[in-house]
Amino acid sequence: MEKTIRPYVLAECNWKAVKETRYTVAILPWGATEAHNYHLPYATDNFQAEFVAIEGARKAWEKEAKVIVLPTIPFGVNTGQMDISLCMNMSPSTQYAVLKDVVEVLNGHNIQKLVIINSHGGNNFKQMIRELSLDFPKVFVCSINWWQASNAKSYFDEPGDHAGELETSAMLHIAPHLVLSLDDAGNGSAKKFKIKGLQEGWVSAQRQWTQVTKDTGVGNPVRATQKKGKAFLDVVVQNVADFLEELHQADVNNMYE
Ligand SMILES: [Zn+2]
């Protein structure tokens, strides 16, 4: 049988290859397991993070960048959705503990660069990266929200926040066999905060999801298409690949000009 091992996907690699390869950049896809309106699967964020990570790594690897995609962390911060069946919350402090263990391994094997490919709006690694730098000053850690790696407004009429046009289009490209007909989807209409500052967004607070949306979506998926998903993801993946290649080349002790 023909082997189809991708040398930049750790889950598929063997020790024979890994012990001989000097990786420079580790990539950690990080998603969530949660309801996505009626029509998208619970692991939507995991499929998306892994797709962008692996496709970005593939293109970077073809340009000689020694990148390696780690297995996806499937649980996100879902503290505002505890009353929705099987939304699997992982609190930020737990995420920090997981991330710290991952970085400890990388540090021990002298992999000095880690890129988190984040797929879930409730996850936020910015402050964790600051704290990590005290424990592991030699490892450069950064994070990408994949849906922000290109300008969504040029591809979608109304991208939406959660299970809307952007995410539905992306899933129609990545895993169409798991997407129900849009006839099954709710319209993703969401209530706004009553208080002005919160409504305008310059005051931030957690939203109690079931009070905001009936179908768990925020954003209408009705105009989602596979074509829009592919067009957007092609650019996102290329941008991520270019970044990985540049990071592979970079000297983490000389990052400024
Ligand atoms: Zn999502």
C-alpha cells in the first residue's frame, strides 16, 4: 500500500523521521467543541483550525520551512454557554496549563518558535503569551485568529460572528459532508446589550449566549457558498504559509528593524 505520510503533521510522523529532522516552527491548532447553529458540527472550530494549520504548513514545507503541526486542542473557553448541551468548556487557566506543558516540551528540544492557530472567538492567548515569556524566554510564541488573516468583508456580504456566512462557507469547503442543508439553519439573529457602552463595544463583558441567540448562531448563514469559502481560505492559507516561512527564517533574538 502506498504511504501518504505528511512530514509536517506530527500525528502522522514516526520517530524514524522525527529524530532526524531539525524542526524550527511548531504549529498548534486550537479550537472548541460547541453548538454552531443547527446546521454545522460541534467540532467546526477544530476542523477549521486544523485545515488552516495543515494547508499553511504544507505550502511552507514546500518552500523548505521546517514546520510541524501538533495535534489540535479541541476545547475552547465556553464559559458563557454552560447551559447549551455538551458545549465543552475549558477555562483560561486550564488552557494556560496545557499551553505551558506544550511549550516546555518545545523548549526542551530547542524548538524556539510556536504559532497557535486559533479558531474560536472565546479563546484569547495574548495575555498567556506574555506570562509564558517569563518561564520560557527563549521560545517565541504567537497566535493567529485564522478568520482575521485576510479581509473577510471582501469575500462575504455579512461574515457573522458564529456559524454565520463566513464559517458556513468555510465548512462547505473543508467538510461539506458534515454540513446540513441551510433550510435546517436558524437565521442567527442576535440580541444586543441594552446599555450603550456595551452595545457600542467599547465596554467589554461576556455574553450569556442563550439570552442572545435562539439557534446558537450569531450571523445569518443564508448566503454562504462553498465558492466563497474556498476563495477566502485560499488567501488565508497563503498568508499563513508566507508568515510561517518568514518565521522559519527569522532569528528570534533579532526581530526588530
Ligand atoms: Zn466557530
